[in-house]
Amino acid sequence: MRRVPSKQRNSRVQRDRDVRALSRLGWLLVCGLMLAGGFVFAARQHFSAIDYGYKSEVLRRERERLLEEKQQLMLKREQAFAPARLALEARELGLKPIVASQVGTQKASSRSQPPLAPALLNPSVSLQR
């Protein structure tokens, strides 16, 4: 096989520029960017929703734990302030239960009330006499 000699000159081919092809490529780029941006936005929304769900579950568990702890503390408080327990601790301190003979009534007398003092309505007038 013989090759064409390298000294052979080829004629130059000039192509016409297609302006519509450039505009189509621009629109394709804009639409692709918008589509990719939509996917990124949707992915971000999805992952933030998942993160919100995890945080909500953690807070729900914390709330249940706190309610359970509150119940236990209220039960302990009820047990601590029970009348039987208070009476037992009072006896340990040396207190004795009240007896009916210790309870009495006090008679109201007129001497037990303090004497009434006259009120001065206009002190400057009463001092000038």
C-alpha cells in the first residue's frame, strides 16, 4: 500500500457557526443546574427531616425518663410525709402524742384586751391647745 505523499495540500474547509447550537447548550446548562440544585435541596430537606426525627426521639425518651423519675420522687415524698412515719420520727426525737387533758379553752375576758388609745385626726390642732 502506498500512502499519499505529505506534500499534498488539502483545501481549507470553513464551517458556518451555528448560533442556535450555542443557545441550546446554554439552556441545557441552565436546566441541568436547576435540576441538580433541586436534587441538592431535596436531599438537604430529607436529611434535616431525619435529623429532626432522631432529636425528637431522644427528647421523647428523655421526657419519659423524667416523668418516671418525677413519679418516683413523688412516691418518696408521700412516704416521707406519711402520718405514721412522722409520728415515729417524732417519738425518736422525744416528743409525745397529745393527750385530751392538755387541750383546753381560754375564756375571753375584757381585761385581756389592750386599752384603746384615742386617735388624733389632726395632730397639729390638738397640740396647739
